[in-house]
Amino acid sequence: MDWQTLPPLNSLRAFAAVAEHRGFSQAGRALNVSHAAVSQQVRALERRLGAGLVMREGRGLTLTPAGARLARALDNAFGEIALAVDALTGADVERPLQITCTPSFAASWLMPRIADFRQRHPEVELMINPTPMMVEFVPGGVDIALRYGGGDWSGLAVEPLFPSDIAVVASRRLVGDKRIEDPADLLDYPWLQEAGTSEISTWLTRHGVTPDRRVSITHLPGHHALEATRRGEGISAVASVFVAEDVAAGRLVVLFQDSQPGAGYYIVTRPGVMRPPLKSFVTWLRRQRLGSGAGHA
């Protein structure tokens, strides 16, 4: 590596902070310097590279294409540096393991099993964030996400946890013995949807249903939506693995079921070497996948 061709580290740090916080003042607070000092560093970096990196957008900043490319490279590089420093100082062991997943996944799959992990690894402090939002990976932040999809999250390390179809389910006390063969007939019923998601509109669109009237939808945290579905308060579109026992026991009936290649839950982490608590948790997840199966606690 030709070290003399690289821009000064301070200017790279300043730009990386601006890219993360989208502002000179916010970046200055993160670096504990003035916003003027950050601005000077970024302008010096732009002159050094011969390319604009940031531009004004309203009251904030946005990245140019060149700036976005450099920001991605610096995020990866500084992230790896932070992980290496944490590993050398032991900070990576002390920091809580941060896990993100949807509320429905947390309630239906993770929490019924987590006592086993705590028993095996009492030294690992857990911080579980149940949210339907896709949380961004940043150094010192989320360590692992348990996501539903097709596994196509570029720039991240992705490993299958277990496959699962999407099932549209309801209680018999809501639909009775009526045979529902046309997806459009579901518009006659109230829907229950996990807050922050769009399962209903996605499912209806995939099945060619264009509502000619407003769909009755109640948005709830995932585990509450499933409980309300069991009580007959509405129809839900959920991962079939979460309702397998309800269907087998007759509490719920499957009205439609979609099978899509590759669809299921995935273990998602940042690329690179895992810190010890994360490695222990991923190993435990693999054991759960291979040992007890996806549908049983």
C-alpha cells in the first residue's frame, strides 16, 4: 500500500461522521470538535480527491455519488477497525449483544427459546429490540438481525435460519365453515396487521386483488395481532411457522398459503470476524435450527 497517496485520517474521519449524521454540526458533536473544523476537513478532502462529496439539500446535506461510494468504503473500513480494537481491548466481550427482529418473531419463536441460551451463556448480556423496521448495521450498534425475506441483503453476511411460507389465517368463529376460494372475498372481513409492516397490501397485490373499497385494517404489535386473530377479531397474513400449532389444534384455519422459493427467516450480520458473544449466539441459533425444528418451542 502506498501510504503517501492516502488522504489524512482526520479528513476521512470527518467525512465519515458527516455521511453518518448528514450534517456538519451533528458530526462535530460526534467527534467533539466544532462544525467549522469538520467542514474544513471535508472541503480539504474534496480538494485532495478532486471530487465533490456532499451538497446542500434544504436544511441538511446529501451525498454525491462519489461521496456515497466513499462513505460505504469508510463505513466498512472504520467498522472493521472498531471491531478489531474492541477485540484487542476486551470491550467486545463486555458490550451487550444487540439483537433485532420483528415483535412477532420475538414473541412466537425467540422468547420461548431464549432461556436455553441464557442457561448456556450466562456471561452474555442480551439487548433484544423487537421492531418491524429494518435496523441499519453500524459499529457498536446492532450485532445481528433475524429477518424474513429471500435472503438478498447485499453487503451483509446472510445465513438461512429456517424456511417459512406466508399463510392467511383466521379463526373458525370468524369465517365459520365458509369455503373461501377467491382472494377478493377476503375484503369482506376485517384484517389484522403487524404495525409497521405492509403484509396485507403486499399479499393482495401479489394475488391480483385491487380493492374497490377501503380495507378494514387494524394495526397491532405482532404478538397482539396473532392473539386477536385467535379470538376471531380478524384475518392475518403471517409466517406459517408461527401458526403451525394453532392450525394443527384447530384454533386457526389456513385460507390461503403462499410458497415462494427461498422465503424464510435468515441470520443477518455484518461481514467479517464475529465477536465472541455474537459467535456464541449464532452457534446457538444453528443448534436450534438443526435440533428442535422451527415450529416447536
